[in-house]
Amino acid sequence: HWWVERTSVTGRSGSEDSGADAFAVEEGRQIVVLDSIVSGAAADGIDTKATDVVVFGARVLDVARNGIKLWAGGDVIDTVVDGSDADAALVGHGEARYRYLHVLVTNHGDPEGGAYIGTWAYDDQVPVTLEILNSIFATNAPGGFYVPEGSTVTISRTIVDDGEAKLVDVGDELTVTVAEAGQLDELGWTIDLVVAEPGFTDPTTRDFTTTPGSPARDAADVVEGLERDLTGAPRSIGPGPDIGPYESG
């Protein structure tokens, strides 16, 4: 069991033949990473094979490979992944439930390349339960998400900035773009996307609060128990909570 709070891990360079994760747990259960920053890792930001994992209020910045890799399910809440590479920013490995609430993923991969933003059970090809709520995906590689056939997926109150990009590959049989998201109703999935620029205040300085008129403002669903944002500010400030990890206004 690990509880890691208000901790910074930076500049993990690894050995001659292998990069190093900023934070990695090979086994166990009940792992919490709270209000912490991992940055500059030569491999993954957060990588854990444990069960009952919660990443809450984290910033994963400028890592060479995956941003957050959960091998056996878990929750990622009020978290930013800014600057990741390799196959995906968000990775889930095995048959489990993966939930992402008020998450921002930006600057993943090459915008002209084909990398995924998130993959779940890509190697094992077992169905997963995936929920993405009140989240933002902007300025990323256009590969979208990957889930195996038979998975249950809910993507709700979520902003994507490229209406022409791929939304999801479902196994090897089905590829759906953002514009074609209605096709996923046949799978019993719930898809509620906002296709727009999120309107960040100053992404060059990592100020991911939003400006007035942003589609993120007051547009999120209320999640019981989430009464703070990434900075500890109350959620919500306006008539409703904001999409993304920050409350603005």
C-alpha cells in the first residue's frame, strides 16, 4: 500500500540501456498519488501494476513515453498530462475498469503522426470498461483511442479539438472518426463530445484555466464528491463545474 502526497519526482534518466519511470509500482493494491508532480522522465510518468489505484490532482509533464499507465484499472481525477510520447498518453493493460474524470491530455506525440492518445488492453485483447467524463483532449497526435471488441465505453461532456481526427479503433474491425461518433450508438456506448478549441488562458506557460466564452465553462456534469479542482479551488465557481481539471472565473 502506498500513499504519495505533495511529492515531486523529476529528471529520471535511467541507465545506459533503459529509461526510468518517474513513479512505478510492480505489484500491490491501494495506491494513491495525490497532488504530486512527475516530470522529465526518460520513460513513463506513472506506471503501476497494482489494483485499487487513484491518481488525483497530478501533473505529468514532459515524459518520453506513456503519461499514466494503469495495468489493472483505476481512477485518474483532476490530472494533467502535458508532453508525452510513445504509443499513448493514457494506457490500460488488463481487463478492468478505467475511469478518467476532469482530465486534460495535451501535447501528446506528433500532431502529424498517428499515435494513439489512449489505449486499453491493446496487447491482451480483453474487453474493458472505460469511462471518460468532463475531460479535454487538445493538440495531440490524431490517433484517438483504442479498445478491444466487446468493451463498454462512456465518453461524456468531453472536449476534443479536431473534428476530423480519429476517435477510436474498436479492435481491428472498426475505425470511427469524431465526425462519425454516432455509429457507436450501435455498440451501446454513450458518446457526448464537444468539438471545439478549449480556450486555454495561456498554454505556453501551462496556464490551462479557460477564458470567458470557453466551451469548458460551467459545462461539466456534477460528480458527487468532487468538490475541488486541481489547485484545490472549489468546484464549481460558476453555475456549474467546468470541463477539465481547472475551475475558471
